[in-house]
Amino acid sequence: MKRAVLLAALLVTGCGSPSADLFLVKRSGADKNANLTLLVSDDGTVTCNGAKHEIPNEKLLDARKLTRELSPQAELHLALPPRPGTVLSYKVRMEAGTVTFSDTSRPLPSEFAELELFTKSVAEDVCGLARA
């Protein structure tokens, strides 16, 4: 009987727990809607500047892939300096660590370019935050 009660208690405490966050992107820049805080959660939602939205399954799969690909650089806390002419800068925090870079940083790993595209796509297509 004690086992059944303990098992039931464990099942109840496991249900309803929030999904893990995959990563948080803070994008900054001078133009309209450049400044963005984007939180991607593993439950298929994204929060853009405080407003929560559902994301398509394809975007969730892209986010999971980005998490795996960026984790090695995040563990190293890789920070690539901006170069002249920077328009957008990014700071990405995830469980593995943090990476920072700008659109002009060189060499820019392909995963970082993919994150730029992911952020732009989600901000515009899901959150309705097109840059000027």
C-alpha cells in the first residue's frame, strides 16, 4: 500500500511541470524592433519581448538543433568581438553557457548565422516584429 501511495505521489509531482527552456536570445541594435528578447521553450512556445506565442513544429525542431550545435561554443563562453559596421548584436544563454557575437564578427561559425536567421524568422513570422 505504501508503494502505491508513493508511486501516485511521484506521478502527480511529475505532471504539469513546465517544459525546459532551450535558449534565450537578446538581440540589440539601433533600428526599430532590433531590440528583442526571445525565449524558446521546449514545449513549442516562444516568448518575444514578454508576449508568448506557439511556434510551428518545424521551428521547434530547428531550435532543438541549434541548441545542440551551439552548446560546445556556449560551454566555452565564446565571445566574438564586433567589427566596424555592426548592425545587430546577439547574446545567447542556454543551459550549457553563453555565446555573444555580432553580425560583423569574424570568423562567424555557421551555427551563429543559423541563429541569426532563426531569430529573424521567428521575430517576424511568429511574433509579428518586422524590423524597419
